[in-house]
Amino acid sequence: MSDLWLLALGFGVLPFLAVLLFAVPRALNQNEAIVWGLLVGVVAFLGVAHAGLALIEGNAYLRYEANPWSAALVAAAGLLAGIALGWRLLARHVAPGESAGSAVVWAAAAFVALHSFTDGLVLGEAYATPGSTGFPLTLAAVGGTALHRFAEGSLVVVPAILAAWRPRKTLMLLLAGLVTLPAAYVPVAILAPGTLSLGTVAMDQAVSVFGAGLETGFALLFLGLALLPRAQATKDARWAIWAGVAFTLVLLVHFLVE
């Protein structure tokens, strides 16, 4: 079993794999419909399908560990906070243009940070309680995680390339992936040996539900205000097909990891 800090750190740096895309900027610029469609599919799965499922599933546990009203309020608070954050970052930049392109890159980095936080919670829970077996480092799990994190890094790198950002500036935003490291220790701190009780379990579940709601709410604004308008602006409806392809591929990758 790998140490938690080492696993979380490795998980956090994997989005940097996406810098390889700087080797093919012309191909990305010449195929914008495909590119934006792929990004739509990745966010639709990670931010809406996956995080939304985690929100609903986590809420189902929380309502029994605490009570239905508290569970509903935590979920709603997370969603509304995510929506507010998305509006803050993107509402002024809905029209295509240079400033809008930069806003998409910053919003993508925020999404990677949010998703990295929820992923970090999952990693930490595998180490948090007595008798925890940790995260299995099988070939399939490692390979699937690398592909998963590459897709997340692409959410930042691809818009940065299309907005003519330099690699050095983009690398700074990919540090958002390192949010997994502190996030992994949140469940460990809450569910520390000797303090495990119904209250601490409910607190840990509340953090997970709030995080999932935050990611889902933000993803809805990210899709609606940033990615979908740019995909539609390409005037090539085939972006929708590529969105479906990306959604399916990321789904299959998650079958290897989870």
C-alpha cells in the first residue's frame, strides 16, 4: 500500500501530462469543432454525471447519518456555491473574444481544482479508518487514473492553446491539480482513529456532499456559459458527436479506476 501523501502528490501532478498538447497547436486550431466537443463531453461526464451521482449517493447516506433537512441544505449549499462561483468567473465573458478565451482557461483551472478536491477526498477515505486497505495500485487503476487526469489537464491546456497562451503561463494553472494533496487529509483528520462516531461519519459525508454539489453547480455554468457557446460558434454540428465520444471514453476510463 502506497503512502497517502505520495499517492495524492502523484495524482496531483498527472494533469501536467496535458502539456504534450502544446506540440500540436495547429491541429487543435484547425479542428475547433472536434476540440470543443471533446471538452464538452469531458466536463459533462466529470462535472455533471459523475459529480452529480456522487452528490445524490452521498446525500442518501447523509440523510440517515444526520437528518433529511440537513442533508438537503448541505447539497443545496454546495450547488448554489458552485453556480455562484461559475457566474463570478464567466458571466462577464460570454461573448467570444480574447478576454473570453482567457476567462475559459481560468474557469477550467477552477474546475480542475474542484474535481481534484473531490478526488482527493476519495483517496483520503481509503486511508482514513482503522483497517483501511488504501488505494489499489494495479496496472488498470494506474493507467486509468493517468488517462483521467490527462483529460482534466486538457480542459486547461486546450483552451489556453486556442487563446494563444504561452506554455509557462499555462503550467502555473495546472498546479490546481495539486489540490488533491490537502484534500486527501480531510477525511483522515475527521475520521482519525479513536474519534470515529456517527457524528464524525456524518461530518465526513457532509464535506463530500458539499464538494460534489460545488463541482456540479460550477460544471453547469462552465458548460452553459463557456464550452457550449464556443462549440456552437464553430458552426459545425458534429461537435455534439465528439462530445458523446468523449463522454463515453471517460466513462470507460472510470470503469478501470472505480
